[in-house]
Amino acid sequence: MTRRAPGLLAILRIIGLVVVGLAVGIIGSFLQATREIVTMPWGQLVVPWGMIAVVVTVIIVIRGGAWLVRSRTGGWAVFAGWLVATIVMSAESPSGDLAISGGGRQMTYLLGGVILGAAAATFPISGRSSHTISGERSPAFESQT
């Protein structure tokens, strides 16, 4: 079985998914800092809803990219774009500004996003079988041939 070179449409999809990842990373870098402070009888409770929303969005967009291309490559393209944008936004600008500072919430966003994003990009696409067990052909493989 020989593999064909990817077509122009596939390459454009991958480039588009990298751009989507860049956009999610830039927007998420600012949105992750939002939080809600709730006053409770015993004190204040800080709910980091921005961080949670962005990490969930990153996972959904990564899985959507993988589904769109029907390959893990789509998920990795989105993840790479998000990662590049997030790293750039966490670096100090020449004027000394930061979009992602060094607090605990921000470190949770960075590490959680990297771990969960890499996991989401690594999961196989549902309905595809990359191997067979004991020489039997899977139903998903049967429908592709």
C-alpha cells in the first residue's frame, strides 16, 4: 500500500487549523485571567471560570481539528498554533507587559492546557482502526475499502 502526497486542500486545511490554534491561543491568553469572586459565609471563593472555559475550548477545538482532517495531524496543527501563541503571549514585551503572568492560576492554565491539549491531540479518531486484532478486519476498515 503506497501513500499519496497530501493534496492542496489538505495542506490548506492544516494551515487553517494552525491559524485557528493561534487565534484561540491569543484570545485565551487574555480570557484565562477572568474570574468570579463569590462571598461565602466562611470567606471568599475565587472561581477561575476564564481558565476553565479556555482549556475546555482548546480541547474541543483540537478534537474538532482532528475530526475535520480525519487524522491526528489536524489536532496537532491546532495544538501547535495554540502553543506558539500561548508561549509568545507569556513572554515579556519590550515595554514590560505580560498577557500571562506567573501566578498559580496562569501556571495551571499553561500546564493544564499543554497536558490536556497534547492528550486531546493524541487520541485516535473514532471510527478508524489503525490495527486489527488476531487478523480480523474491523467493521470500520471494511467500510473504507
